[in-house]
Amino acid sequence: MSAADYETVIGLEVHAHLLTRTKMFCGCATTFGAAPNTQTCPVCQGMPGSLPVINRRTVEFGIRAALAIGCRVNLQNRFARKHYYYPDMPKNYQISQYEEPLAEHGSVEIELGGERRTIGVERLHLEEDVGKLLHEGELATARSSQVDYNRAGVPLMEIVSRPDLRSPEEAVAYLRTLRAIVVFLGVCDGNMEEGSLRCDANVSLRKRAVAILGTKVEIKNLNSFRHVQHALEYEVRRQGQALDAGERIVQETRLWDPERLRTVSMRSKEFAHDYRYFPEPDLPPLDLPAASVDEIRAGLPELPAARRRRFVEAHGLTPYEADLLCQGRGLADYFEAAVRAHPKPKAVANWILNELLRELPGDDDKAIAACPIPPAGLAGLLALVDDGTISGKMAKDVFEKMYRTGEDARSIVTREGLAQVADAGELGAVVDQVLAAHPQVIEDWRGGKKAALGFLVGQVMKSTQGKANPALVNRLLGEKLPKV
Amino acid sequence: MLAALTLDALGARFRAGEATPSDAARDHLARIEAHDPRVRAFVAVTRDLALAQAAEADARFKAGKPLGPLDGVPIALKDLFCTRGIRTAVGSKILETFVPPYDCTAYQRLRAAGAVLLGKLNMDEFAMGSSTENSAYFTTRNPWDLDRVPGGSSGGSSAAVAADLAVATLGTDTGGSIRQPAAFCGIVGLKPTYGRVSRYGMVAFASSLDQAGPFTKTVADTARVLQVIAGADPMDSTAAAVPVPDYMAGLGGGVKGLRIGIPREYFIDGMDPEVERAVRAAVEVLRGLGARTEEVSLPHTEYGLAAYYLIGPAEASSNLARYDGVKYGLRASGGRDLVEMSSKTRAAGFGREVQRRIMLGTYALSAGYHDAYYGQAQRVRTLVARDFQRAFQDVDAIVAPTTPGVAFKVGEKADPLQMYLNDVFTVPVSLAGLPGISVPAGFTREGLPIGVQVVGRAYDEATVLRVAHAYEQATDWHTRKPALEAAPR
């Protein structure tokens, strides 16, 4: 059999750090990158006698995300303890949700190659993150290991998809879409490098037209779109080859090794954890008033999918452009503000996607907020191009200066004398000079060498240091040449 | 001698200027020095701290601004209440070096009321036991007979009050660990409603059952202490925001017209006939005081113990998972990797009973057994709770024996199952989360104390205290004291 005979079945478990100032069950800060164990207390260190108290904000953020992906919020839900031993987990159990999660039964619409598909979401639940182990040297040979509990207790929401994804590309598209949603909602910063968003993937292959799912393999800890793509491609290939060779797929957990570009076995089902879940006795069940959920629903912003559609329909952007502009709320807001000041959406989108994003360190809200060129500034620059004050080419130089200095376009153009020469009298004199200086070229032109015109245009631009309005130069040459 | 006084009587002396908190602290410290070498209630005596705290109380009384009835009163805590800077070993080798960086809520509240800390009290390891014989350190002795156990797991807490080594102590009760030792030592011990007192800073055994409560010489003293430690706590979501009434105000209300239920299932074959006789006599006293007594039925009582010995260990197996040698307490040497380090630490640090319960609990929660054990136990728990709800539709309080027998000899109950039977009358009340108090109800011919238990509706400690107080005031069992001879110097 060839790979084409198998259907790929993928489900993703996405973990997103919630953007609350304090941890899930205590008052410690959640800031990334602090010195080890400086953001800890008896509760998040799992000290004997300490007790968790739910941070209400994490529940609110979870509900926001749940509603955005069409989940049903369980007004009655509760926390459970999930047990396994690992030193990065202070209590050797994680407070999570099991039988009664915060929300269930939602969906995310993805678009791939112009085609739309709906991916089911099984559940969304809240849980605490674990700490981090720091090894002295390489893990295998480390002389000692230390634990940093700063991350322990940072609130996470886990969004579990149904096994509806049919290719690595779809998986990436789903992850991108989900990321855009949580970032838009302001509940997660979407930063995959810092681990704010990461995922595990369940992959299996089955013969086409067979309803029963194949044996699944879980791939852990995928923390970039590229890793998701590569790991899934690798795993699909590996399983296909194994099945072709008549082997059975072992149900196991595998780890993506981004250095060697392959997945490696972590543990098989026989050694799988028995998590021994039971309801967390230290926390009473959450009993959410229906009104509080309605209130959160009413406060939801326009979501990326709706906004994307509007950008295409109302602003005439391509789906691709709209998609890029809707990766974050800040960027989409920037675009709309610029369009309000300069109602040419296509041009605004081009400038943002080609020029602005090249300069900015990222497309996240933080980068947009720190952008030295405000939307009105970009609009001002484009207005100067439109009214012929500067050429499109010159506008790029002005843009770079604006980005470096924060000055507006008009001041830069005025100070540096960059305005186009668009005065027919002034430019006519220059054209006359150029024609007088190049009789041979005029002869060539008369002899039928049309390229000679381009040379003359170039000469006019040269003598005006590029400030001549090219359209006007062409018109003047067209008028004057035959008369020479 | 000040150490012989009740909390109320001592407070009266302070207010009258006849004694100072420092006098009381010194008196108790001297008595601890004289008698604790035999009783062995204390695992640590915080002498300097006690004297410093007492001196502060002296100043408040001198300035005419005492904090209240507990100001300057010498107390002590079971060694599972976290105390900042003071080792809290929980009766275990695994926490032998554990010095908490924070105070538990109950101690914070006692301190805010001016109480003076004499020290930390012995207990069965992780509160698992009924005799203190499971303490990793030593066995506490019953002041009424030093060959006998003081009960447990809060045996240090009960022995200290019975021997006048502290005016009041705190213990914890998961399945009877306050009421049983109070009965064995002839004093008052109250397990409040689950959720009445904050568990923050109380090292957990079984989170859905653990509850802190006082040991005192009288019911009134218990009301005083409960008044201070009860109430909601932002650090404990299971501490309920149910208003705390003025317990002293209702204490003297008497039992006239009160309906009191006597559960049929609490008088069983094999119980000590002297205990049964004493409890039935106590019921007669209450009837004589005007209470209407009637028999009630709690039909699922016999399944309580089995459910308890699944739920308790299941939660314990989870709560005790954190003791792995990584963060605090013991770390056994010689482990070549993480798994070995943790298993060696846990093997060396936990005693036999704790290991037994961790294994029981782990098993009860395991895939494939979870529903048959943990799940079934939870269903039984619901039935037991419903028994009480039904009974409390007809009666205002239930009166029953605290334990089937009296204090046994050290080493007498080697079989864990024999030991577990001690909790048969206290466990159902714990499963239902209800308040229960044990008050002295007489002595056996051998001179060993007997306790009677009064159980009330959830959060109705007021009625429990009122019934117990009425009975106590009509009898003089609580005024008797064990004859202790000072240890030779």
C-alpha cells in the first residue's frame, strides 16, 4: 500500500497560559523570566498545610475562550486531582478538571487553500502549570538538577479538539486559528517561544473508507507551528511505513526531537500513567450563575473569523491578506484605524504587510502598541503619495525615516526637500536642457529606437535627484520630442 | 496552682489582678517540666516564646486593655498545625526537619486573641491512629494510668489538658481523633462541623474530613476557644461563610423541651458494658433536665467504618504524595536516580501505618478499582449523611457513646483492624461532616474515664455545646483530676 491509501487522523490538545496577573490558586505573580523561585509561596510550592483558592479571573478567561469557540459552559463544574510523580510538580498531583470540565462541545472553523472546514472541540478545561527542572549540564550526565517553581500554578486552559484534522497542514491551520482567537480575546499572549501556547498531538492512520480509528500515538510538547508541521509529517510517514511493512502501531507517547527531526518513544501504554483522578476536596465545585456567563458573552469582541470576513467583504482584501491582518487584535485595529484616516484599504494593507511588519519585531499586540508610526502617520504618508507630493519609491525611504525617528511624513519631506517636482514649467526647462544635451539620442529615437525614451527619462530624474514626477516627465518628453 | 484552673477561672484571676499571664506561663512550664517526662505529651516546648508572649499579655492587662477571654491563656497545638519558625513534624520522620515559613490560620487567630503558645504536641504519624503509638517519636501516656494510651491521633493534645499541662489545646479530628482521646482522658473535645474552622496550615491527612477543634476542661472553655477559631477564611475555600453565633450567649439555655435522639445502632455487641451503662445514665440525666429523649435509627452506621477506611486512605495517598525528598524534610541518601531517591525517602520516612494507608488509598483510586472502592465508599458516605439528615428532622441533637471502650494498654491492640474499631461511633459523624463533642460521663471501676458524645446539625455547634454544658453542669465528672506524681528529678 502507498501513503495515499491511508487517511491521517489528528487531534490536538492545546495548552494556553492565561494572561492573569496572578497564579491559578494563589496570589503569586505570573511574569515570565524572573529569577528562579522568586515568584512562589507556600501554596504554589505545595507546602504541607497549604490550600488552593480559585482565582476567579482564570474562570472568567476560560469562559471567554469557551464562548468564542462555541462551547457550552457547564455552570456546574469542578476541579480534580491528577496524580503522577515528577519533581517539577510540587504536590505530585496537578489540580486539573476531569469529569466535569468548564466547557464542552465547541468548534473552530479553519480555512485551508480556500476551503473551509469545521473542527470539533471536545472540551475546554482549566488546570495549573508545573515548574521547570534546570539541569547542570546535559540531562543524561547532569551532576545535579534544580527545580524552579515560578511557573508552578500559572493558569492554563487546555482545549482538546476532536480527531477531525486530516493532515499536518490542517493541524497547523487549526492551531493558528485557535491562537488568533485566544490572542484576540486577550486571554493568552500566544507566545509559543516562551511556552504560553503549546500543544500535544494524537496521530493515527487508518485505511481509507474504514470507520474504525487506528492505534493512536501521542506526540508531546510541540511549541512552534514548524514543530507541529514537521513532527506530524514525520509521524505520518513513520506510521505509514510501519503499516506497509506489516507492523502494528504501538499505543505510546513520543517526544519530538527538533534537532534530529524525528519523534522518539517516551513510554508505551503498559507504562502509561494511572492518574488516579478524584474530585479535588480542597475546592468546592464551581457553581456559576448563568447571568455571569451571559455578561461575559455580551462583552466578547468581534472574533478573528468575523473580522477576516469583513475585511474581505467590506475592504476588498484577499483572504490571505485578511488572515495576516487578523493574527492579533492590535494589528487588525491598526489596519482599521489607518483605513479610517486613509480610505484605501488595499494600499494600507500592502504597506502594513510589506513594510510595517518587516520593521516590527512581531505582529503581537505588544509590538503593535510600541510601533513608532501610529495609524494616522501611515495614512499621512500614503496621502502624500496619492497627491503626487512624493513617489511610491521615495515613500519607502520616508517610511524608514519615520520608523527610526517617529517624525511624521510631511515634516521629513519638507525638511529634506523630497517633494516631487510636479510643476510643468519647472520640469519643462529641465526636459529642454536634457534634449539639448543629447542630440544623438534624439536621432536614435527618430530612427525607431524607442528605448531611447527611457534613457531620456532617466536623465531628467538624475538631474532632479529623483524628485521629478515620472508621469509628468513622460508626458513632457512625449510632447517635446517630436518637436525637436 | 494556676495550672489547675479552667480557662474562664484563669481569665478571671488575670482581670482581678491576682495573677499575670507570666505567672500562668511559668506555672505551666514548671508543671510540664515535672510531669511531661512521664506523660510525654509535648514534642517541643516553646519556653522562650511562651514567656515573651506572656510578657506582652502582662502589659495589656496592666494597661487595662486585654484582648479578650483568651488573652494570656497558655495553650498548645497538635504538631500538625504549621507554626512559622517552629518545627512541625506531624509525628513523622519524613518531616523531622520541616520548619514552616508560615502560620496556620487557627494559630494566627489564637495569637490575635492573645493566647500564649507553650509548645507542640505529640500525635500519631500524619494523624493516622487512635493511640499515639504510631508517632515516629514516642508514645504519649494517659494521665489516668500511665500504662495506657491517651487515645489518638490527638493524644498529646488530650493528655496535656488532662494533666493540667495546658489550659486548652487544639487537635484535629478526621474520624474521631479529637472525640476519642477526649473520652479516654476524661476531658471535653469538640470536632466542629466540617467547614467551621479553617484548615489552612493544618497538614492534611484526609482533606474532606479533617477538622480542627479544641480540647478543654469544660464545655464553656470549648465555647470560648471555638469562638476565636471559627469562621470563614480567604485562604481556605472549604471554610464556610456561615455566620458564627455568640456561643457563650446560648450556652446556659438548658435542654428543657429539646428533642434528643438515641441511635439504636450505637449500642452494639462487644462494647464495654460499663461504657453503655454510663451513656444510658447520661441520657437519664438529660431527661431529668427536661429533654425529650427518643430512639432514632441510623441504619447505615455499620458501613461507615468501611467507607471511611477507603475515603481517608484515598485522600491521604494523594495528600502525602508531595513528600518525595525533593523539597523539604527527609531525603534518603543513596538514590541513583529520581525514582530511587523518592522511594528510599518514603520507605525510610513513613511508618508502617502510613505506608499501609498510602497503599490502600492508591489501590482504591486505581484504574479498574476506582468505582468499586472509592466510588462505592462515596455512595455509602452519602447514605450515612442522609441517615443523619432524616434523624435530625425529628430531633435536635443525638447522644451516643464516643467509643465502644475505654483507654487500652500501650501495645494491647497490635492488630490494625482492632485499632480501627475504636472509631466506629465517631466515623459516621465525620463522614456526615457534623459537629460532635465528647464530654466526661463517668469512670469505670478501674478508674478510667468514659465519654459521651453529643452530635448536632451542620453548623449547629451552639446546640451541641448547650446540651453538653447542661449535662456537665448536672454532673461532676469534669471536676475530677488524675493523680500524677512528679517525675523524680
